[in-house]
Amino acid sequence: MRTFRRLLAAMVAICSMCVAVAGTGSTGGHGATLLNVSFVQDFPPPGWVGEIPWDVAQAKGFYQQNGLSVTMNWPPTPSDSMKFVANHTVDMGMSYTTDILTGAANGLKVIAVASLFDQDCGGVMAWADEVRTPADFKGKTVAIYDFPQTQLHFRTMLLHAGVQPSEVHIVSAGNNSTPLMLANKVAGADAAAPGELVNVVTATKRKVVFFPYSSQYGVPKRYWSVIVANPTFAKEHPAAVKAFVAATFKGLHYALSHVNEALAINRPISKQSALQAQLSWVQLKYYSFTRFFPNRPEGYMDTSIWQSYENFYLNNHLLPSSVDVKSIVTNAYLPSSSSM
């Protein structure tokens, strides 16, 4: 448990998405032909600091250097990213383990090609003078988003703390948990570490604690922010998929060594203040940059972690059928060229 004064504004907007079809035809600065690649981001606008790796890669020309002309697209809702890649509305995108497994169990296939950020930065924020551990949620009102995975993660956290979910008054967080906290209507609320919490802790002097949805609190490990590709596109353009992954990680590396420049690139997209952007980046780095297997190539995914979380989801009736994770997870497109 940690006390924080960091978080970014909530990301809840709906936008129509523009469509680009993959193919050759674009010309680079030296006359070289670039492969057109359409990419869908993970959230509707406005953007957030988690998009910095590809924002930077695009702005600094890393995709072009790798032979790609990348078109960035916004999804109408977060869950649509995986659907658009599966339906080949776009070639590649960002998605999450929960959406990938749910889609696969319902016949929507993508290939998970790299984990951009291994660890989830989601969890529950709470007033420090009311809650010291998740066990203290007993008898209190907590706002949780209506997404199945967040409902499951919070119930799992409570059970791990010895509290029955029925002993907590769980209400919907709606589209943004921040107002409920600031109005003192709840003792705790669903949040992202580099997300809603910044609004709360920068708007009040009251201290806030944060409990991540992690194995520390009973929630199984899972890969969080995952680069996915349409299977047909990956089969036809394997070098392009590998080049995209490499350029995106180059964007992340550049951001880590040029933080202010990276935030300046992202802020017109995320619509954050300079302070919000800085604090959000710190929180994202703290929670999500640690690798499960630091000695493996960057982006590496262990199928046993996928399988464990698939079992967790299946056992809690959030999947209609089991998923063969080995058929949808690969390390063949990592910059190291290793398929592991």
C-alpha cells in the first residue's frame, strides 16, 4: 500500500474511427516505398500517457525508418480495438489480456505479438483516514466500474482480504470515478494509478491510498498492454509486424531518456496539464514498467501466465469456453528475432 498524489484525468470520450487499409504505396523521404500500416489505439480520445511509445515513434520518424507508414486510429470504445484488429478493419492495435481472451472465446482471433507494459496500473483508491488495507472496505461504499474484469478483480481482492463482497456496498463508478470520491460519496473507487487518482489527489488535501489489482492482493498475473496483429496481416507481412514492434519499443526507450520531450509530444493529444502529464508518467513507470521476466527479450510473454489468467477467467464464468492461448500468443515478432 502506498499513499499517492499522482494521477491523470479520466479518459472517457467517444469518437468515430478513421479507416486505413494496409498496402504499399507511400514513399519515404529518400524515395523508398513504405508499407502502409493501420493501427488502432487502446482508448478513445483524449489520449493518455500510455500512448507515449507510439506517439513518440510516430513523431520522431521511427516507423518510417523501419519502412512503415503508420496511420493512427481511435476506437469508439476501449473494447473495440481488439475487434477492429480481428475483423481486419485495421492491421494492428493495442489491446488487453481480458479483451483478447474474451474475443478469442467468441471467435474473434488476433495474434498477441508483444507485451508493451507487463503489469496493470489499475486498482482501487481509497481515503487513507478510512481505509488502510482492503479488509477495511467491509461495511463501506466503494464505486467500481461496470466492466466484468474490474468487478471480478475487486471481488477477488476482497475475498483475498477475508471480506465477502456482500459485506461491501458496491456501486457503479459510471464513466468516471473521480466525482464520487471528491463528493465524499464513497470510501474508495476504481482507478488507474496514472489515471483518475491525479484528479482526486490534486483537488484535495485529504490523503489517498491505492491498492493495485495485482498478485499482492490476490489477483493473478496477466499481461496488461499488448500489441496485437491481425493473423492474415501478420502472415502476409511478418517483417512489418516485427518492424512495428521494434519501432514502438524504440519510442518507449526514447521517452525514458527524453521525458520532457515525450510529454510535450503527448500533451496536445492527452489534453493534460504539464503537472498532470509528469505525475501520470511517474505512476505509469512505477506500476507498469517492471517486467515479469527481465532477462527475456523486451516484449516477451510467457504462455503460462496467459493460461493461468485464462483459467481464472473461465472459472469465474467470464468466458463461454476455454481458449488455446498458445494459438494466439507468440514471441516470434520481438526485436530479438527469438520465438522462445
